[in-house]
Amino acid sequence: MDKAKVIELLNGCLGWEYRAQLLYAHYAEFVGGVSTGWLKEHFEEESAESIGHAQKVRAIIAHLDGIPTVTPDPTPIPHTLDAVEMLKNALKTERKAAQAYSEVMPLIKEDPIATHDIMHIYMDEVRSTEEVEQILRGSI
């Protein structure tokens, strides 16, 4: 395993988790209208999930003797009051995160602990992507 490459990719994943936490926390405060209750709760749950994912990724990076980033991915988080736009932005983030984890998985096969945790996080990202797609198909 190329530890330096894995750590670089994991730090990319970590940056997406930090960004997702910020995106969801921000949107939870600004979602309004008919969607306020259930969508605010959805965004808060996704924000909390991102915090948990970040903890696991930091632990794996430290396990590999790397230094975890403390910086979110620099992709801007667009402010909007439109719930559909919020969901579209969330979907882009979930897809980017899932892609980032899919790039790491083949490189960590030799490490069962890292493989287990990253596989579970990847599955969470795919599930979140599917949830947002389903919500958008119903077009709130």
C-alpha cells in the first residue's frame, strides 16, 4: 500500500466530510416553508453523520501515521433559501464524497480495519445519495 497516496486521498475525503457538515448545518438553519420540519431534521442528521465519518477518517489517517487535514474542501457552499436548490447542492456533495471514498477503497485492501470503516462510510454516502435523489424525484 502506498501510504502517502492513501493519506492524501483520505484527507480529500476528510475535507468533503468537513464541507458536508458545514453545508448541512447551514441549510438546516435556512430551510423554510412546508419543508421546514422534516427537511431541517434530515439536514441535521446528515450533518451529525458527517461529523462521525470525519472522526473515523481522522483515526484511520492517524493509524497510517499521517496528519489529518483540518480544512474543508474548498468548493463553495452556495447560500439559498430554496429547498430544492439545497437538495441539489447536497446531492452534488454526496456524489463527490462517494466518489472520493471509492478511489480509496482499492488502495487499502491490505488493512482490514481501514477497509471495514471506509466501506461502511462509502455505503452511507451511497445511501445518502439515493435518499436525496428520491426526495428530489418527489420534488418537494
